[in-house]
Amino acid sequence: MVGTDSGDDAAVWQIAEDRALVVTADFITPIVDDPYLWGQIAAANAASDIYAMGGEPIFALNLVNWNSAELPSSLLVDLLKGASDKAAEGHWIVVGGHSIEDPEPKFGMCVVGQVDPSRVLKNTALRPGDILILTKPLGIGILTTAIKAQLIDRATQDSAITSMCMLNREAKETAIRYGATGVTDITGFGLLGHLSKMLADGQLDALIKPGHIPLLEGAYLLASKGVMPSGSKRNLEWVLPRIITSGQDQTDLMILADAQTSGGLLFGVEQASAQSALADLARSGYSAAIIGSVTKGTGKIVLSPGHLNP
């Protein structure tokens, strides 16, 4: 049902009239010092692709690259425990996996989920008139870069970690409940990159209000000082030809292109449902916001006048 053609978040393979498998794989390098938290973040990040397709994870396989000469096995135990606990929170199980030796440790999961074929969500199914909702604030790439460089205090680190550890399960349920059809999760390509993929057929434009986009505390100030992952810079270079700006500066654009780890969902709902969806997301603990709308167009992202709020 879904393969490589659309650049969607996961593959979908129908196995019965009322059942399809959703499959993805994702892994990351350490972005925090605590291996238990790294495991939780990596699991939430991998499962996010399943949620973005409207599915529910069933089970996962660990993907482990480990430097056993430099890192004690106790750290690996903590890492796997974090991932397993996050899986339990999301009601899926870890059933094994594979490990190899690697000078630089990496960890992730291959996650298998299921979905009703009639309820598959796709990143190319936005509709003219849809209101765009983002369920988590931006700035993860900036803050994790700052964590590695020891540039931020513990409270700011904790806000980033809390956001990354939060599953997109309830966000997915909200999107489905209010009739969303076009959904993606905001991860490595940043908001602008993933939104551009949602407009890839060239029939729609997205009108984005920068001042409405939520940011993690400290992200704007750090970005203004040049604290930014290299992947975010590549994201902006790739997507810039499809962006129409209205006075935004380099800091604004870099944050909008910031590469996220375990970011939120971005989805479109009809205008009559938008405020109710937003209220449900708030009750579920998400710092969600309405950030724009969709119109007929030519595949452009149009930024309305104004800047991001620091």
C-alpha cells in the first residue's frame, strides 16, 4: 500500500481485508549522557513513524552498534532497559534484535505495527482548506547540540529530554479522531523539509505563520548564536527553493529547518475541528499549536510576515 514512491514515514503492506502491517527502522547516535534516557528517546523516535501512518506498534527488534572495548556492558543493559520500558508504555514488546561492534555507539529499532487499511494516514494526503497542527515544539536539534557542548543548564536539558521521550500515540489518536488524512512526523528533515514532502505533488501550498510555532525554551537564543547541527543547515539548503519568505532572517529559517529527534506530528484537519483537536492535545500533555493552513497551489511553503517568538 505504501512503499518508496511517496517518501512516506513507513512501509505499509496489506495482509488481510481489515489488516495491514506498518514497518519502519530508525537508529540514532547518543544525544544524552544517560543511556537509559537514550534508549527511551530512540524507542519513541522509531515508533513515531508507525504512529505517523495511523498505526499501532506491535513489536520491535533492537538495532545495536556497540564499542565493547570502551563501554561497559552495564551501560548497554541500561540502554536496552530504557527502550524496553518505553515500548511497554506504548503497549508493544521488544522480541530481540542484532548487535555489531562499532567504534561509535548507535541504537535504534525496527518496529512492526498494524493498521486498518481504510485508516492509513499518508504524508501526501493534505486537503485544500486543512488547518495545520504541530504537536511538539521545535528546537530539539539545537538543544541536543548544546547538550553535547555543555552549553545549557539542567532544566533546559530536561525540557528537551521530556519532549523527545513523549510518544506520539495520543497525537495520532487525536489526528484520526478529527478526520486527518495528511500526517507526518517531524524528524531529521525538520519542519520545512517534512512539510515540503507533504506538498510534493505540486497541487497545494502551505501558508505558515512563524509567530504561532512553538519553540523549546532556549532554542531561539542558541540558534541566534550559531548553535545548530550540520544536518539542519543541509535541510535549509535543500528546501529553500520551495520557500517564499516575508522578512524572516537566517535564525528563523534555520530553526524551521532544524533536524528533530522524536519530534511531533504535523497534520491537517478541517477548520471546524481544529480548536477541538488542539484542546484534546493539550489535555494529553502536548504543547501543540495551529501553525498555518493549506490552499491550492504549486508546492510552495509561504511564510507570512513575522518572526518566531524567542
